[in-house]
Amino acid sequence: MTSEGGGLAMDTPRGCTMPASDQVRECLHHAEDCVQQAASQTDPKLRQDFLILGACWLKLGYELSERLANFLKSKALSRHDRVTGANTAPAQAAGPAAGQSRPR
């Protein structure tokens, strides 16, 4: 799926689309917010909960970033193969060349 600007976009829970790179950035922002919230907590349980939540947001951001990189890499390879005519399928065994007879 592409966004209006032509970049890769993904559906958000709200039903609108957002470029995938913005989604990664948003995950990292949520992680940072959770760490700040944890630092301001006096209750150790709440502090720990915010740190765990922040770690989850951070992991989600990195996983999304990794998937985006892999997706873009596969698209680039696919485009390169189409442009160059490269065939990634294994070569099939060829029969005798035209005009040559088989050994008897």
C-alpha cells in the first residue's frame, strides 16, 4: 500500500494510513514517553510497568523497522531483476546444442 506521497504506508488502528517510517518513529516516541513516565513514578510497581511498556514499544519499533527494510530490499531486488532480465530460477539442464548430434 502506498501513501499519497508515494511512500509505503500501512493501515493504522484508526483506519487511516500512515507512512511506515512514521509508524516506526511513533513507536520510538511512545517508548520514550514510557521511560519519562517511569522516571516520574514514586510507586515502584508503576515504574516497572512503564519500563516494561516502554521496552515493548521499543521492540515493536525495531521489528517494524526491520520488516520495512526487508520489504524494501525485496522490492528493490525484484525491480532489479525485471530491469536486467535476471532470472533467479536455477538453470535447467539443456539438451544437445542445435545442429549437434548425440553421441552413440
